[in-house]
Amino acid sequence: MPQTEHILLESDDEREVPQLGTARKLHGRLWSRSRLRRRVLELDIIDYHYLSVRTRRRSAVLAYVLDLRYIEPAIRQSRHVAWRWLTSTLALAALTVGCARQVGSLPPGWQHYALPVCASLVGLTVCVGLVGVYRTTETLSLYSAHGRARLLEFTGGLGMLRASRPFMRKLAAHLRTALAARRTSKAQHLRGEMREHFRLKEAGVLSNEDYEQSKARILAEHGRA
């Protein structure tokens, strides 16, 4: 291990991150499910300055705890609308309606051919619409303060962010409280953030590449501090 990293990992903060299921106090809970993507997100604000995270994607389960003192205060939320697919759905729907209106005015012999065409248009419209709904997403993300590592990202369908708004307000308040609880010395805080990244790497939250990149950013900040 490089000497600079060894120095940063030396502990001068003995506050222990609570284990999953051992929290003394629960301040807020969010349960979100994306049926189309078969994903589930469970968030619990525990013991004032910690966030318990559980994610399930099909059969894969990941559970860990984040120390809010080392999280970027801004909760990142974004929405992606699949306009091309939704526009195509509207165009196909209009074409389907036009086809259905014309069927009644056709001679009986032509109706025999027109009905399968209309049925195909209905099926195509539904399929394209489902793709549009699937590709329209809302994403919630949390990043570390100085390492800028992505510690949480969950993508759900339209309406997820609105449903989670009460919890996000509470989480934002706890992030502000955790910000005030940071070490007064920036160097001490950076050492704590380095340890937090190392702990999350060992827990499987961060890949080796993500850890190395975040470590470089923290070391750069430490040099300026």
C-alpha cells in the first residue's frame, strides 16, 4: 500500500458504522420497486448520520451502510424521456384509428384483408408503447463528497421520484446535519472519507477502478489541504 494511502487510512475517528439490522433509531424509510426492470430499492435513515441501502436486481442482492458525513449534500435526480418511442407510439395510434375508421367503408371483400392489418397495427402500437415506457426512466444517485465516487444509483420508471419526494426531503435534512457533524479539520475529514471508500470497496460497493479513481481525487484534495 502506498505510504500516502497508509497515512490516510490511519484512524483518528473511532465512530463505528452501524451494521445492518443493528440500528438504534430509524428516522425514515423508502421502498421503491421497478416491476419492468425487476429491481427493488430499500433505504433506511438510521442513527442520524447513516443510510442503510438494500438493492435487489433479479436474484442479486446488495446491502450496505453509508456514512452520510462523507456524502455529497446534493441528491442527484434525473429523468430521461424516450421521446422518439413515445412519438412513434402516437403516430402508430393515429394510423391505427384511421385504419379502423376506413374498415367499415370498405367492400366486404376488402374488409377481410383490412382487419388483419388493423390488428397488426394495434399490436405494434402496444409493443412500441411498452418500449417507450420502459425507456422512460428516473434515476436517483448519491456520490461521495471529495472522491466523487458513485455510491448509490437506482433507476426506476416514471413517477419514482415523485413517490420518493417525502423521503428525499428527510434525507436532505439528515445530509445537512451530517455536514455539520464533519470534522473541523479538512485533513481529518479527508482521512475519514478515504477510510469510508476503503470500507465500501471491501464491502463490494466500489470496484477497484472506482476506488483508485476516488482515492486519487481525495489524495489531491489532501495535498491542497
